Amino acid sequence: MFAIVEIAGKQYKVTPGETLYVDRLTQAVGDTVRYDTVMLLQNEKKTLVGTPTVKGSVVTAKIVSHEKGKKLDVRRFKSKVRHRRKVGFRPYLTKLEILSVGKA
């Protein structure tokens, strides 16, 4: 069974027991969060596609940790003027563990 759910403005494909990284959430570590904006829900027998969401379906997740992601290098270059600029960036992320996927 899997679902496509919207978390913090982005869509993720999730299955029960999976861990994933999303943009930093405001809840504390150890909290349980529920998402009812499920776009698609599929089990062994059938697929439910929402218009825009599947009514009565919910994804439950537990916040495992708040972390910083890998460093990304942002480079800027202007030709003919010897201008080069490098900036590093590390995104703030939240690690989620998906507890359940299905109907509420």
C-alpha cells in the first residue's frame, strides 16, 4: 500500500514504515502528525484518485529528528568581467517515519 501525500507544500510517495526527509516542520521531535491531503491511495486491490484529495484518508507520521542537509554549492559567474561568487547552503530538514497509510 502506498499514498501520495502533500507535506509542507510538496508531494511525496509514502509507504508504511518508510522514513523520509522533508523541509523543516514546526512540531517538536517525537510528535505525531496527521496529513489528510492525500492525493492518491493505492492498496493491493484498487486505486483511489482524489479530486483533488481522497476523502476520509489520512497518513500518520512521527517526527524522528531535525537535521541539516548536505551542503549545496551555489556558484555565480559573469563572463568578461572576472566575477565569480560561491555561496554554500545547507537546508534545514525534518526526518519523518511513516506510521500508517489508509482510511481514517
